[in-house]
Amino acid sequence: MSDHFSGPAVMGDPAVDITDFYAFPSPERPGNVVLIMNAFPMATSQSFFSDVVTYRFRLRGVTRSGGSLVHGTAEHTIDFTFSDVPEGSSVQKGNIVTSDGREASFVLGEP
């Protein structure tokens, strides 16, 4: 269940409202997981991600032990941050950093 627009931070900056999270095996790349996080439930095509928060995935590996799953102790993170959007611009840049030090940059709306 998602809880939208609760708390003072969300009311002040709706782009920080993380609403849903999905994780499932990739149908196209066996052995990989697809992660999806929804934020800003009332966003429009003119909306942007917040430039003051880090959107983070925290992951731990699991192993099957008998009939249950046991999570590992090693934690992996994937952090997404976004730039401020200059006045008169509609371009927002993003950056990804993983806990093992890999980085990538991108521009929203570009493949």
C-alpha cells in the first residue's frame, strides 16, 4: 500500500514522495533484477526530480536455506541524484553512484 502526501517534507517538496517500489526478475536478461521506484504521484510533464534528496535502492543478496530465504550481511546501494533546473530550462541531469564506486551520468528524457 502506498501512502501519498504524508509528512511535512513531502508537502514542501512533492518530488520527494516515494510512493511505490517494484522488484522482479528481468524477462530479457536472466540473472538480473529490474528495480522500479515511483516518486511524485501528481507529477506532470513539466515536473522534475528533487535536487535535495538522494533516491536510494538498498539491496542484500539472499540464499535459499531449506524452505526459507536468508538475507546476506553485505549491503549494496544504488544512489540517484538530480541537478537543479536552471530558470528557463527544461533539462535536468542525473547521476548514479553504486556502493562499489561505479558512476554514470544522464540527462532526463534521453535514452
